[in-house]
Amino acid sequence: MLELSNINKGYAEGRKVLTNLSYTLKAGEYVAIMGDSGVGKSTLLNLIAGLDTPDSGEIRINGVAISSLDDDASTQLRREQFGFIFQAFHVLPHLTVSQNIALPLLLNGASTERVEQMLAEVGLSGRGHHFPRQLSGGELQRVAIARALIHRPKLVLADEPTGNLDPDTAHDILQLMRAEIKANGASGIIVTHSHAAAATADAILNLTKDGLHPAHAGHSQ
């Protein structure tokens, strides 16, 4: 599903973040990435998402190198195959909650009938007509999660997806994410500082300056 080959990434001030990182995520796998602050977890997620480019190395999705795609093909890949949950929600303020959640479906020319179901799944039934300014931070996070899952993406990328949620809601959302990923035969990567969140994945990886290393098993199969 996802192949990272000798990925290197640094920043203008000369700070190396990722060095010769290689990793393969198989179809159907759901992994959690943990690690110290500043080690490059969010950077890695942005590289996989195609929102940033590595200094060297190659990222392949289903055997296709992202770097070989033009802007249109890259956009289409992200739109159809990926679901993103970022720390900054990227919820559009001028759209209602339902319209925000429906966006991936509309962009892909698909039916929006699943919106009500996803509203219920994330605990926002009856809030679809509200605007983002009327929601709390935790509610906005749930909108972002619903939007990421609505079109049944093949690769779900989540950066601290429960950072703004209370423990009970976080537990419910993590179970929903896992269920959606598994039901759709998708793959998933969750970047988190939360051991409870990481434990819902199939496996936990630690990102260090030496690369990605297995920590211990996550959710039992």
C-alpha cells in the first residue's frame, strides 16, 4: 500500500529531521507512530500525504511514486484515496457542519446520503445545520474526523486526532476510526502522544533519529 524508501528531510537552518527512513505499510494495516516532540512525526505524515516533499528518497502508493505524478494526478490521488485528520482542523467556516463533512463526497462526485450516518457516528446528530463558529474545539475535531472517513478512503492519516477530546469521546472516536479502517479494508497511520490512542492500532512504532522501530503490539486481532 505504502512504501517509504530512504526518505531524507531537513530544514533551512540545517536541522535534519528524517534520515534514510524506509518503511512499508501493507494494505489493511493500522499502525500508531509515537516518539519525542520534534523527531519528525508530523513531518513524516505531511510527506506521505504529499503536502510536503522529501529532500531525497521515494514514496510510493500502490507501487506508484508520488513524485512521478503531476499536480492534477496528485490531487486526484489525495482526494479519492486519502483521509486526513490534522491537529488544525481545516474546517471551512463558511460551510455548515454537514457541508464540511460532505466535501470529499462532492469532490469525488459521490452521493452525500452517508452524511447523516457519519454525524450520528461522531455524536453530532442534529448539528448538521450549524456553522463551525457554533461548535466547541472538541466538536470541530469530530467534524474533521467524520469528513476524513466519509468517502471510505484507502489510507487514513491522523495527526493527534484525539488531542481536543475528553477521554470518553476520544475512546469512542478511536473505536470508530478503527472500525471504519477495518470495514473498508483500508490502511491507517495515527501519530499520537497518547498510549491509550496508540493501543487501538494493530502495532505501535517509535520514530527516532534512527528510523521507525516496532515498540510493542497494539490492538489484539
